[in-house]
Amino acid sequence: MQAYYEIETEIPVTHQLNIKLPDTIPVGRAKIAIIYEVTEVQSDKKTMMADFLNNLPDNPTGGCLTKDEIKTYIQQERSSWDD
């Protein structure tokens, strides 16, 4: 038989929780589920460009990408959007 216990808390910047459970919950194995609200991320051109630049491979060909390498990378990224 399974039972359910719910408590609300704030997730701190450390992303660590310390929760005291009631004594009525027996010792033993348990599952913990975290349910949280997801905020929609606004994507503007600056954010999209920053994401693109952050996803570029580090030092792929000695430090600089050629124009053709950048075009190829963009095409690969765009094709992955269709998946």
C-alpha cells in the first residue's frame, strides 16, 4: 500500500533542501518527487545569438572558425530544430 505526504517549500539558491518529516511516516524506502512551476523563457534575438555563441565548439580548428564552418554549424543547428 502506498501513502502520500505533501509539503510546500522554497528552493534556495543552494538548491539544497532539508525537510523534517512527521513521525507518522515509517522508516524505510520512499520516493521523492519535486513539482515546480516552469516559467516561459522569452527568446529575443540577443538571447538566441548568445545561445548560438555559447553552443559553438571550443577551439575546433585552432581557435578560429571559417565562414564555411560557421555556415555548416548553423545549418546543422537549424536541421536539429526540425527533429
